[in-house]
Amino acid sequence: MNDKGTKRNKKTLTFCTDFEKSIVINTFLRRRWRQVSSDEDWNIYWSNTLNCRNIFSHEIGYRLRDNQLINHFPNHYELVRKDLLARNINRYRKELERAGNPIAKKIHKTLNNGQKISRYVHLDFIPTTYILPSDYKLFIEEYRRNPQYTWILKPCGKSQGAGIFIINNLSKLKKWARESKKYFQHHLLRKDTYVISRYIHNPLLIGGKKFDLRIYVLVTSFRPLKAYMYKHGFCRVCSLKYRDAELENMFIHLTNVSVQKHGEEYNCYTGGKLSLNNLKLYLEGTRGQAVTKRLFEDIQWLIVHSLKSVASIMSNDRHCFECYGYDIIIDNNLKPWLIEVNASPSMTATTINDRILKSNLIDNILSVVLPPNGIPDARWNKVPNENALGDFERLIDEECLGKDDIEDSLEVL
Ligand SMILES: Nc1ncnc2c1ncn2[C@@H]1O[C@H](COP(=O)(O)OP(=O)(O)OP(=O)(O)O)[C@@H](O)[C@H]1O
């Protein structure tokens, strides 16, 4: 960038976005940034994941300047694809185990039927998952060992609850496998991969209904890991009361707003949402403060270790930051389970509160990723001051190890 360009950037910063969402655009405009198209001179690109990958592709050969930032890491899919997430977490646990790290401690049990099982004491935060079709045989063995479990089958290339089904007997899966076989054999694309995960059959309920948490996590660097959690997440509550029968009724079992909004009982005033704060108050009232505090520490633990599981393989480009939407289910023992991570959490607002939350979120992301002078700078050390953090709470900053570092709280162990 020449001198002239630098001076102009000091006056008017520019953004470009692939989204027509007024929430994204207005947040920049309120900061007096000017909107430009992607082939013009932009400072921040709020892109979709595909265009971000294009920017970093060798064929396109785009060279980002120091005063340009983009809202995704090029290989975010390592964290957000359901199959890759499961694989990376497995690999991470095994690596820690091999290194004799106490975090990877396991307990071993022998069941009444003589079957031996083992599980990670601290890293058991993702439901057992198999990738189909590659792990089909392994899954069948597991199914035969534990025929009482329920499983959820999810396509890796889809979202918003599409193509998901829940099974508690093998015949349904076999039928699905028979039907898919021909297609899989001749035409296996990554997007055709499925995961089959153990279904959390005992979710914590609110008013008798299943819910999950949507938590926003901002990562500004993977090496060293720098991550922040937004205080104002929310719960997405199903519109029908929970029964672990009726596995085909998605209004009972899937918390996605995109599914629930088609149900007759959907509440369009609340959007089926409850704030994280209200959940905390509810849990403190019903279960007590200590266990509620512990639950939220466990959630932070889970987030940090899911990020660590991919930190070594992420392209840690200094122009990138990314806000992930974490989906977490709490079971009725108050144990949080990581269900999935989204690289483009929805910025569509279903209610006024939702609009305010998402607009504040984007504005707060900008405060964290911009250096104190407000001008994007990829050379910046990415250490935001307390004011800039706003409603983000520091989860981990491996560069500034201190009392904030979650590893310090080894009382978790
Ligand atoms: N292992 C599980 N146990 C219980 N419920 C689950 C499990 N996995 C998924 N669900 C339910 O199914 C919903 C959809 O799952 P998931 O978020 O993985 O799929 P998706 O279609 O990709 O959704 P999204 O649009 O959020 O990306 C979750 O919000 C949750 O309510």
C-alpha cells in the first residue's frame, strides 16, 4: 500500500461483505466505514466461507496487505465439519495420552456382562461419533455391544437440521446404508459423508423441553491460541415437550430454529430463545450456584480443548479472525456436550432482542480485532485492552499466560 492509500485509510475505512443482512452492514456503517465491493480496496472483508477460501487459494493468488483483515481462517473446516471435528478431537486425545499428559487420564470399568470400557475423565466432551460410510463396520460392532443406545445420523455437507434422523434399531440404518451404497461406491464426495453420533437421550430440560446452547467464540489466533467467549449467548428451546420416544418428531428432538419455526407451537415472540443469563439464574435457583459455576467452567474447558485439537493444523494467517457458533447440549447430570461448531453462525434476527444481540456481537468483534487506533493491522500483537474486550471474556491467550489462562485452573482436574 502506498502512502496515499495509507492516508486515505486513516480517514475512511472500508468494508466489504457477501451478506445482505442489514445487521452486518449497519454495524459497519454506524462506525462510519464505507462499503465497497470485493474487487475494490477493502480493510475488512466480512465474507462467506467459500469466498474466504477463494481469497487464499493459490489459483486466485490474492495478496492480503497489512491493513486488511478477513473474518475466517482458510481451513476453518477442520473445526466446523462434523466428521473432521470428531477426527481431530480423537487425534488430539490420543496425542495427549501418548505424551502421558494428565489431561488425557482415562478410567477403565468392567461391566456386569464382562465387557471392558474406558473413557476419558476430562476430555469426554463429544458424543461418541463414527464417520459413514468409512466407519460403518466399527459402528456396527459398537451397536452390537450397546444395542440400548440411540444414535443420530447427520449429513456433513448440510445444515439447519436437514437430512438428520435418529435411530434406535439397526434395521433403519441398514435400509439407509442399502439405499446409499450404490451412490457411495461410485460417487463418494466429501459432502456425502455422514456422522453417526451417540444421541444424548437425557438432556436437561426447561419447562419439560429440550434445548441447546449457542455460544459465540472469537478466535484471533491459533498459534499462539487467543480465544474469547461472548457473554450473551442463548438457549434454543424446542417447541414440544421432550419424550425420548417419538424419534421421528423433529419438533421434540432438534433445537434448530430453522426446524422449530415450522412447528405449530413455535413462539415467534421469543423465537424459542432464552438468554444465557436467564439460564444461569434458573440453574442457580434450581441446582445451586456452585454446580452452575462448575458447569460454565466445564463449558469453557470444552471450548478451549476443542480449539487446541485443531490449533496445530490451522493455517494461522495473521489477517484472519473467526467467530464460531458453538452448539452445546447439557445433560441432566449437568455435563455439557459439544454437538457442533459453526463457522458462519446465523446473523439473521428472529426477534428484536436477537437483532440487538447480533449487532452488538459484530461491533464487539470489531473492537477486539482492531488495534487501539482502530485501523486494521495484521502486524498487531492482538492483545486487546479491557475496554475493547467489552462483553467478550478472555478464554485463553497462550502468549499472555496468567490468571486468565484456563490451564491454570487445574482444579478442574
Ligand atoms: N448427539 C446428539 N444428541 C442429542 N441431540 C443432538 C445430537 N446431535 C445433534 N442433536 C440435535 O440436532 C440438532 C442439529 O444438529 P447439528 O447442529 O449437529 O446439525 P445441523 O443440521 O448442522 O445444524 P446447524 O444448522 O446448527 O449447523 C442440534 O441442534 C441438536 O438439537
